[in-house]
Amino acid sequence: MADLTADLGFIKLKNPVIPASGTFGYGGEFLQFFDLDLLGAFVMKGVYTDERGGNEPPRILETPSGLLNSIGLAGPGAEGLTGIIKDVASKTLTPIIVNVCGGSDDEYLEVARVLDVMKEVAMLELNISCPNVRAGGRCPAQSVTDTKRVVKLIKKNTEKPLIVKLSPNVSDISSIALSAEEAGADAISVVNTFLGLALDIEKRKPVFKNFFAGLSGPAIKPLALKIVWEVANAVSIPVIGIGGITTGRDVLEFILAGAAAIQTGTVNIVEPTGSVRIINETRELMDKLKINKLEEIRGCLEI
Amino acid sequence: MKEEECRVSANTVLQGRYYMMKLESEYISEKSEPGNFVMIAVSGSHDPLLKRPFGIFKTDPPYFYIYYEVVGRGSKLMALKKEGEQVMVVGPLGNSFPKYENENILIVGGGRGIAPLYFALEKYTGSNNISLIYGARSKDDLLFTEKLKKFPLKETAFYTDDGSGFTKGFVTSDIKQIIVRNGINVTFSCGPDKMFESLNKEIGNFNIRNFVSLEAFMGCGFGICYSCVVKGSDGKYKKVCSDGPVFRMEEIKWQT
């Protein structure tokens, strides 16, 4: 049977499937569906210093094979999250990744410090790419200098491995990824959602109060796969591929494009046991294609 | 709650846009309580992507029933499901109406909102004194009136907006008198937002326990996507799917 181990260098995961931030709650919500130990790791919903209510509804809109969201990172705040982390950690051995958010450098730092001292947290994922918080979808991941500055600051102040989550809404993703690598990132996760716009023709208004929203789901898979390929070719740190993955075949495509692991997103919302199905499908497809280990195909695209 | 493939045992049009689907699941039919809902995959593909929420109308293990109105793309696809097809279902989800004994309960249904209330009537009439107010746009939208009359109810009142078939009026038209007349101390309601708004205006300040079961466009149905939120009276957002769908009326911030 195929070995699904995903090697990120600083950690070996039992398989490459990691439910993504914002699509997996705080993990505990899924215990009623399956054993979290089945996962490679999972990422908790993004957290700021303080409790946040999130954006004014409507917050989602279905699009062809996709989902536009403008949730706005509702959550309990970093201190509030510590209790939740401890509780979930007592129920699983799977590595817990926490998605770190900030409205300013100071806030990123404060959140990272709270989590840095928690033994239950295996890694941090620095969210410099959420499109739903600032006006016009602006975020640090849109600039080389902002990316470098924030990553360097957090890396200097945490002992935890640092994954940096990038935005696809840039003209040159490779330079942004390189700046994160130079600043000390241990891994890159791409992509966050694509900025999209939904309009209400009757009201002649945007559907979302925040104007732009983030597009996810199967609709973005080819776009994400292209970016993952570009980033994997640009940096030497591991890349975690994200974007519309719904099958084991999708997983192997992202690995072939150069990803060391992948994150599942919207599928967790649509199909609560989807990530487990994807793990099983990945194993079955590897067996069928006689792939013994992910390394055998990782980045081995023949062109 | 579970995610499982359920067999469609029947899917029939009752009247106009209104359908009843009978699904087979030992787990869901045995675990469901009045107010619970399920998320159903209306297509076997990625389009439409999201499952759709439906309140449970009644259970008869191993079967449970979904009463639905065809209003959009999702429910249109639901209506096309044939007997013998398998559909993915997540459930039972959400909280339920509280279980009371020996209370004078008033059930208030608007349109397809009768679904979880019918379930409540089946489960709770034996142990409580129940009265019913049920209204809809027209007689074509007011289903199950004959079936409802068979429950041992203290008082029943049916209304249509346009006066077709039944008394012209709204569920709130005579509600105050009905509450007083029957010594009501608990209400269970489900219907469109507009109905809740007028209910809140009419009886929100009564010294009785009012429970509302809200309807919302949902993403996941089990509390992880934070999409189906409503503003609470404390200013904080509440998730209809996992904090509800049943709330105390005073927990919600109403427009009026």
C-alpha cells in the first residue's frame, strides 16, 4: 500500500491532506463526523487579538462550481482561542496549525506570541492574504516589502515553524513567495481566495457590503494549480497547495505541480467527511498508478 | 449528526410547487427532534455546490420526511429526484423546540414553515394542550389543513392573505385573543421573516416563552462557515444552523 507521508522538512505528516483555515472551524466541530487523527494536520480558523463578529450578511454566494465568501474572520480572539485549542488537542494527536491574522504588524506579533507558548500548537500559518477584512481586498501579501517585513517580524518572535499563506491576487506571485522565503518562512501555502465581485442588478448594488469577496471551490482549481506550480518553481522551501481540491486525483496533480502537501477548503463545508474521502482516494490512486511515495512525483512534471 | 447516503423512497408533488420527499435513514429518523433539519445534496456534481437545508416534517423510522416548496434552483433539482435514487444527507442538524409537558402551547406556522411545527405537533400533542394558527398566501399554499384538524387541538385558526378558502388575514390577526382564551404560556413559530417581525410586534412583550425557528441560506449547516448569521439582541451574530435554528424570540434583534 502506498506511503502517504508528506515531508515538510521541519515536520513529517502522515498524509498530505490538511483542512484549510476558515473551512474547518476549530477542528472539534468535525469530531462527530470522523477521527481527526486521520488527517495530516488541520488549520484552525484565523484569529486576531480580540474577538470579532465578522462582516454584515450576506456572507456567501454560490457561483458555478464555486463559492464567494465575505465572512470577515469572525472569531473569539487569541486568548479566547487558547482554551479551544487545549480542548481539541486533548482529543487528537494530529498536528494543529493556527492561522494568525492581524490588522497591523503589532497585532500579528501579539497573536503569534500568545500561540507561540502553547505546546498544543504545532505550527503557525501567517495569514497575510485575507481578502475580506480591509477595503478593496488589500493585504500585506500584495507587496514584496510588506510580506518581507511581516514575515521577518513574526519569524524572529516565534519558535514555531512558520507557514506563510499567500494571495493569488498579485501580478507576480514568485517575487512575493521569494520575499517570504528570504524573510525566513518555513513553508508557503497558496492560494487564499481569488477576489471576485457579485452584483445585484435589481438593486444596482454589490451583493457584499465589503464589495469584493473571495472565490473558492472547484471553480478555482486550474488557477490555483498554475500558481502552485509557479511558486514551487520559485522557492526551495515546501509549498502547500490550496485551491478547489475535491478528489484524490486533484491532490496528486498539486503534488505533481510541486506541492509537498495540500489543503482542502470549500469541500469541508460542502461535504464534512470530504477530507477523509480525499485521503482514501489519494491512496487508492497511488496504488493504481504504482506510486509508492509522494516524493516520486512531487515536482516531477514532464514538460 | 452524520453524513450518509440516503435512499429516496418517494418524492411526490402534493400541490402546485409543494413536494414531499420520503428518505430512508435509520440514524436520522431515530435521532431527529422537532426543529432539526438536514442538509441535502441536490446535485451529484459541483454545481450547485452547496447542500440545501430542509426542516424535518416528520419521522417514521427508518424514514423521515421533507416538505418543501420549489422556489429556486436547488429545490427545483430536489423535485427531480426519483424513487430509488441515493442522495447525500448531513443530519440531523441544529437544536430543537424544547420538550414541554402540561403546557398550553400555541403553534404558529406561516407557509412552508409548517414543516418543523407539524413534527412538533406529532411529538408533543399527547403531553400538552396545543392550539394552532396557520396561514399562507392563498389556499394553494396552505397544505395539510385536514390532517392538522385531526390532532387533538384546543383551538385552530387558518388564514390566507387573499381570503381564498379560509379566513382572510394573517397569523397575527387574532393571536392576542387566542393566547388569552387558551391561557397560552409557550409559542413555537416558523415562517417567513416578515411573519416573525409581526409576531414580535404583537406578542414580543407578552410574558410568555416565545420560540422561533428561523430559515436561512446556509453554507455548511453545522457551524463552521459562519455564513448564516443573524444579529442577536446583544449585538452579536448568531449562527442559525448551530446556535439555532430555534431561538427565544428575545434573543434576536428584529427590524421593528
